[in-house]
Amino acid sequence: MELSRWKIAVVTLLSAAGMLLPARADEHEHTYVDKEEVVLWMNTVGPYHNRQETYKYFSLPFCVGNKKTISHYHETLGEALQGVELEFSGLDIKFKDEVLQATYCEIELDKAKRDAFVYAIKNHYWYQMYIDDLPIWGIVGEADENGEDHYLWTYKKLEIGYHGNRIVDVNLTSEGKVKLVPNTRIAMSYSVKWKKSDVKFEDRFDKYLDPSFFQHRIHWFSIFNSFMMVIFLVGLVSMILMRTLRKDYARYSKEEEMDDMDRDLGDEYGWKQVHGDVFRPSSQPLIFSSLIGSGCQIFSVSLIVIIVAMIEDLYTERGSMLSTAIFVYAATSPVNGYFGGSLYAKQGGRRWIKQMFIGAFLIPAMVCGTAFFINFIAIYYHASRAIPFGTMPNFPCRVNAVPRPIPEKKWFMEPAVIVCLGGILPFGSIFIEMYFIFTSFWAYKIYYVYGFMMLVLVILCIVTVCVTIVCTYFLLNAEDYRWQWTSFLSAASTAVYVYMYSFYYYFFKTKMYGLFQTSFYFGYMAVFSTALGIMCGAVGYMGTSAFVRKIYTNVKID
Ligand SMILES: *[C@@H]1O[C@H](CO)[C@@H](O)[C@H](O)[C@H]1NC(C)=O
């Protein structure tokens, strides 16, 4: 069995370019006349405890119904564009046409087929089907208590609700438990019942949403909590900085008035001392600027996708979230090129082609095979656009020729310690949201409260910027000018906490097991955390860099 998900990703990537065109023009109308064909599509099968591990439905030795031809062929094209691989079930279903229990095919159960089914049943496999874009889940089979005998559910009882000429509701009941014995024939059967329903077509997805889960008091409370934290933090940061900075300025200008003799004896200390070094290029400017560029891009992708998801109910269309994200990612590569490239140029980098490639390949390389194709688009964008490097180095302070030695300081002022502590507050503001996002990703819940997600993103950005500014202020005050990496990493360390949280989630909230599922889970989570870290890092750095410019613009330097 091969993972169908990767294939899905590739198809989506290939079609991402085509998304520019109005690809939905031939999308299914969702209206039927009586006795019109209704197609039951088989989608995937996979373990219940890991929603992301899916295989093609027919990778299990299920049999196909007799009906071979379908008239809705355009639909498969739309499906391909959206990156879902559906296969026709072969079941004969017509609009408002009752079918009493009828056998549609038989499985000749040899040893190999039996073993395949037993494996699936042992791992709690579920399958997914679609009728008129409505998802249907069913369980493959069941084992008895002592786990020796395995049974397959052979009878699919479909109850379809209609409202006027549209399908608004589907229920599946699995019946007909048959014991799996090698060298027997197993008859698969189905029945279809049509019921008038009061559900409106627009509301037909509501039953898949889970307001009592997503709009639970805890969710509201956590948002409120984080919001309060933001207000508190912003107030605190601005107060501290205003007061200390004003004092610092006052002290510095008093020292200005002293004559040279006095000044030599005077106790000049603090962040002003490093004015000749703060704008020294960071170490590893190539990687640094690529990270910042990528982070800015991730941030804009998240922002745009969340806004689109808030406006349009993306969850009602298969794969549209993924396609949207990929399309937006491709379209925002100039953001990456602009921020990464201009930062690199400002830091005096000369190998800008190399920077461009590293910047463009950083996340894609991380997302590995999936992103291989995105890069052609990304590089195309980079190559065909003149990146306005126009605003070349223009720092408030000149950089000294010789780096200043960094004085000894207390252990908690070491960049490594600041970095570790920096992530705690941002993580604290998002970890409840992480629970909801993880649950909708790994379990069968559809995430739809994108307004919440938007708020959390805004809160995360504000908290991150505040925290990194404070960290940087302390660092500079200790006359350590290595603020660029420190600010980036102290914000990015949020992701380390998120990744640690994912361990907790794995052991206490999921029932995944085995090497495959474990590596699957932690692999995905690593990609997610890294992307989050790069995003937070970039946001933190951008905020801090504005702050640093601001404070050094106002000091008088002799
Ligand atoms: C499906 O099941 C739900 C809940 O049991 C019920 O309210 C609804 O009427 C059913 N729909 C159909 C079409 O049978």
C-alpha cells in the first residue's frame, strides 16, 4: 500500500498554477432531476487514530460494483484539480430511487486478501466516501473480544436526505457482520433510502461541525486570557521602555555636556556603548536573511489563508484548503525575495543569487518532496521580478571598523538563556489554540473557527514582538550587540515549546502507535513547528529591528 497523500500533494502542486484560472467553472451543480444518477465515490481508507495516514480505498481488496460507466466525468477533472483521488464505487444509485438490499459484488477471499482485511481491522481502519461532496465515514470491520476472529461489515445502508432537487444529508449504517474465513466468498450489499429533509442546502455541512468542541468555554476563555496578556504586556513594555529610555537619554545628554576630562571619568554604560556595533552584519548573513525572508513569507501565507478561510467556507470543498495554501505560497514568493534579499543586501552580502536560492529553497527543502514543484513557481517569480534593492544601507549609526569586545555579564544575560526564555510567553498565548488545531488535523474534526485563529495569530505576533524587544533591550544594555540572531531565535524558540507540547499531545491525546505512525506524526509536527518557528522568528526580528533603529536614531554620537 502506498501513501496516497503524497500523490495528492503532487497533483495539487501541478494544478496550483492552473488555479489562477477560474477552475471551478464546471463544478458540479448539486441539483438533480428524479432518477438522475448519483455517484458514490470511494476516497480513502486508513487508521482511525491517524487521520492523516490514508491509502486509496481499493488498496484493500474490496470489490467494485457492476456499473462501469458514469456520466459525471467532468467531476473527476475537478477532483484532480483539487488533489483528491476518487474512484467510482460501481454502485447504481439514482436520485429519489429506493434500492432494497442488493448484492453489488462478491469478494473471493483467499489467504492474502483475508490477511489484508485482518490487518486493516486490527488497526481500526475506516474508509471515507463521498456523495455529492458530502463525506461519509464507515468502519471496515470488527474483531471479537479476544482478538482472534475478525469480521467484515458487508452491508452499507445508505439513507439520503433531499431538499427539493438537492441532496442535503447522508447517513451510513454498517451492517451484515461476516466472519473472515479464507477461501470463502463474501457478498457485499447496499441499500438506499431517500428521505425528505428540512435541512437547507447551505446548512448541509453544519452537522459535520462541532460547535460544542470548538466553541467550548475553554476556547473562548483562552482567547480572552491571551488578549488580557497582550494588553498587560504591551502596557508593561511600553511603560518600561518609555521610562528607562527617557532616563537613558537624559543621562547620555548630561554626559554630553561634561568636558572630556569628566567624561573619561564618567560611568558611561548601557546600550549606547554599542552604537558602533549594533548594525554590524549578523554572523551568517546568508542564512539569516533567508530565514527572515522565509518567515515573512510564512506569515503572509498564514494571514491570507486565514482571511480567505474566514470569508469562504473552505472546508466544504475537498482539498481546497491545501490548494489555497499552495497557491498563496507561490504567489507570495516575492515577499520572501524582497525581505530576504534586501536584508542580505543591507548586511553587505554580495552573493545575492546564492541568497535568492537559499531563501527560496529553505522551506521547500524542509517540506521536502512536496515542495519540489512549488520551487519552479517560486524561482519563476524571483527571476521575473526586479527586487527593489533601492533602499540600500542607511543605518542611523555608522559601524565601527573593529568589533567591540563583549563584556562579561551575568549568566541570565547570555543570549542562550534569553533565547530559551523568550518562547515561553508566546507559547503560553497559543497553546490552547494548538490543541484545537492538532485535534482537527489528527482526528475527525473539521476546523472552522478561523476567526479564532486570526485573533490568535494577531495575539501571537504582538506578544512575540513585545518579548523580543524586551530581550533585545536587556541584551544591548549588557553591551552585547549580537541582537539579530538573539531576537530571531528567542522568538523562534516558541516552536520548541510547541514541539514539546506535541509530545504531550501524542502520548495523552492520540492513540497512535507503531514506528510508522510515530514517525509520521513527529515528522509532520517537526515541519509544522519549524515553519511556526521561522515565522515567529521573522516577526520578532522585524519588530525588534524597528525598535533598535528607533532608539539609535535619537542618540547623539560624537
Ligand atoms: C441521519 O441521522 C441523523 C441523526 O441520527 C438524523 O437526524 C437524520 O434525520 C438522518 N438523516 C437521514 C437522511 O436519514
